[in-house]
Amino acid sequence: MAEKKKWIQDAIKRPGALRKKLKVKEGDNIPAKKLEKATHSKNKLLAKEAHLAETLKKMRKKKK
């Protein structure tokens, strides 16, 4: 049986691109309002990156 493919690493083509576009410093979290506004952007690439960020945020394991 083939190894499980790490699809998330393949989905992220340009790490940090969304952060740079939203002008958020490296190491800081992207504010929810900025991320929400980016999902409704007319720029389709920006909106796509924001939707992916929201999806990955939901998948993240929460610490107890």
C-alpha cells in the first residue's frame, strides 16, 4: 500500500504569501477580521488563500 500523501504541504504553494499581502508581521497571528475580509476580496487569489487559511485553522488540534 502506498504511503499516505501529505496533501496539505502540496496545497500550500507559497508559504507566507497571505501574511505578506495582509501586512501582518511574521510570528503574529492573522486577525480574524482581516482574514474574513480577505475571503470576500475581489482578488481571486487572495480570496483562495484566505479560504485555505480558514480551512487549515479548523483542522488544527486544540490544546486542552
